[in-house]
Amino acid sequence: MVRAYDCDVLVVGGGIVGLSTAYAITRAAPGTRVVVLEKEAGPALHQTGRNSGVIHSGVYYRPGSLKARFAVRGAAEMVKFCAEHDLPYEVTGKLIVATDHSELPRLHTLVQRGRENGIPVRELGPAQIAEREPHVRGLGAIHVATTGVCDYAAVAARLARLAEDAGASVRYGAEVRVIDRRSSGVAVRTALGEVLRARALVNCAGLYSDRVARLAGDDPGMRIVPFRGEYYALSPSRTELVRGLVYPVPDPAFPFLGVHLTRGIDGSVHLGPNAVPALAREGYGRLTVRPGELAGTVGYPGSWRIARRHWRYGAGEVRRSLSKRAFTEAVRRLLPEVTADDLIPAPSGVRAQAVLRDGTLVDDFLFAQSPRMVHVLNAPSPAATASLPIGREVAARVLAALG
């Protein structure tokens, strides 16, 4: 007798959100048959494994937004998860530093926002900044105690193991090529020709989430526009210049936080990211170009509207990308002692940024549903921080769809 389904839920994408979703399903509904399909040879090889490792507090996000709710809850849960599973982490706290008088009103707005989100925030003057970070200079700052760092690739690997221990299957080298929707379920064919039938599908494909939605016959109403985040690292002889995490005051018009200083869990100090358009969805190098993907980005009306609306901001990012001296100048606003000789090129990451046709940069997490489908269409930072509550949210949606 042939079974009608190979599993109950197919999860497309083996990053931290997909693996957290699989783990959450196995916990919420033991016995549910879950299969995760990941196109790479292992978990967390893209956004999850190529970020700064920061456990974000939620101080930046609009009160009541999904980002605010999930980040605040997720930060506490991520610390607890790392502690329980003996994964490396450290709660360092961070400074958000104003270096110009024009930034002080925005800094005070962040204080209010943090307090509305239930985050402990303390205002500091120049002398108090120097006590915490002796080499950092600023007119004022706020200290956010709940921020920290961890190894998200290690977290994702542990989530994969926990999901498998609970009966889920995580399959690598399984790129989804075809999705066939049926009245009672879904069938997927991978690049290897394997066909899997399921009662429901969850799309956690990150950089390719919009494509997977279209493969499933759904109009996502947005397009992923990839931005490459470029980093430098402080030379090992200069890492003592930064004790913890130091951020500039962000521009509220953009979903990027600006060039910041991050002491990682391994003691290295990364500077960045500088955000520039990537020429491929996995365009980690400047010369990495995929013509079809680039044509899709360039031909999308939202891309041109972003360019027209934010060309001044974009020009500054491109300038820092092309000029190490310009990048150093941005770092020196926070860390005056740094010279270009102190900076060593570090690996880049790519942010999957959802953009609407009118050029709006989607600022919050974005989910969409259709019969027997749940799509995670926008999950940029702080998605890694918030991955545990996001996983539960997606799990609840797909389990409800199963009835």
C-alpha cells in the first residue's frame, strides 16, 4: 500500500528560522512528520552563518511590531537556549553612541522606545562612555544591558539535531525545483529528482523566499533585493580598543544600523557592515554576478524607486565600499584611534531585504498564507535573535492549516 503523503509538513530552508520552525512543530505536535529541505550541504551557510552574532535586545523596533515583540522575547530565550545546551554566548550589553548634536534627539527617542518595549536602558554622558569603552568617544549614549553575542551557526546545528531527535528529517543537497499544489496537499520535486508529498509546506527560503512563493503559485507581493554587508576586522594587536558592542545612532528612514563595532564570541572585533546592492542573491564577493538574478533586481520597479528615493544614502555606502579610507572615517567617528592599517578585510554577508513595488523597504517580519502554505517573506535582522519565537509562530500557523 502506497502512503498518500511522505510527511505532514515540508519546510523549505535549513537556516535558523527553518530549523527553529521544524523544532517548534515537533515540540507542539509530537508525532507530526516533518522534513526540512536545504539546498546546501549543511545548515546555516547563508544569512544565519554570515552575520555578526549579535543577540539584539529589541530597542530599535516600533512598539507593538513583530520585530519588537519577537526580539525582546527572543533575546531572553536565546540566552537561555545557549546556556541549556552549552553553546558559546556572552551578555555584553551595548552602547548606542551619538557623535553629533543632531543625533541627540534620535538617541532620546530610542530611550523612550526601549522603555516602551520593556528593555532596561540607561543614559550615559561622555565620562560614563569612557568608563565602559575607554577608546570610544561620543556626546552621549545609551547602555542596553540585554544585548549579547553568540554563535548562530552552532545554534542552528543544535536545532537541527533536536528536531531530528524528535523524529524530523533534515535533508541537505535538496534544492526545491518544482512545487505542485493539490487540493489536499503539495508535492515537491528536488534538483535530484526526488518527489516528496506533504499535507502542507512552509517557505523559509530566505534569499529565495519570493521565488519559492511563486513556485507554489502564490504572488508574494514583494521582491527580495539582496544587499551585501561588507565587514572589516580589527587586527589582532588592536582588539583591545573595543570591549563589547558599540553602535551609532541609526537613521530611522532605513532598516540598516550603520557601521558598528562588535566584539564576537571568539574575541575578534568586526567593524561594519557597509550595505551595498549585491549583484547576486548569494553575492558575497564584489565580482560575484549572476546575470539572471541581477536582471531580475534591476528590472523590478521597486529597485528603481529605492534608488531614486535614497540615492544620497546609497552613494555614501558605495563610497565606503570602494574606499577603505572612507570606511575608516566612518569607524573613526566612534573610535578615533583607528587607522586604515588597523583594518583587515573580513567575510561579507548578504541581507535578504523584501521590497514592495512602490520601493518601500519592508521593515517588519512579513508572513503570508494560502491554503496549506505558510511563507516567511521577510526575516532580516533580528531574525536570528528572534528565531525561537518566530519558529513557534510559523509552527502554530502551519499546524492550524493542517486542522
